[in-house]
Amino acid sequence: MSINRGRVRWQCRRALLELDLVFARFLERHFDRLSDDQLADLDDLLRCDDYDIWAMVNGSKACEEERWREMLGLLSER
């Protein structure tokens, strides 16, 4: 199954300002180089609530899904 990159890019726009800024930086730095597997992991992560994603990005909540850890690492880069 092929994941629509445009749809995933659009879903990176988040209602939580802090998270929206994190995703804007991520899109600029990493999005175009993601493999299909990485894109699938990101697509899955984006189904989470903004506050849960933000907590995993800022380290206040542990990530229980092994496959999301790489994406969270990219998202939390400064």
C-alpha cells in the first residue's frame, strides 16, 4: 500500500502551536527524504492526539511504540 505524501504533509499541520512549529522544521529538514517505511510510521504517529505527540517530543511522556522512536528523534532535533 502506498501512502500519499501530500496527505501526510498536510496532516503535519497541527492545532497546537508548539507542535506546529516542530513539524514545520521537520518538514523542511527531513520530510522529502523519508523512506516509505518511515512515512508509514509518521502517518501512524499523526493519528495520536496533539498533546500526546507533544509530550513524546518534549520527553515528558515515554514513547511506547518502538516504530515511532525514529520519527520522534527527528522531530525533537533542535
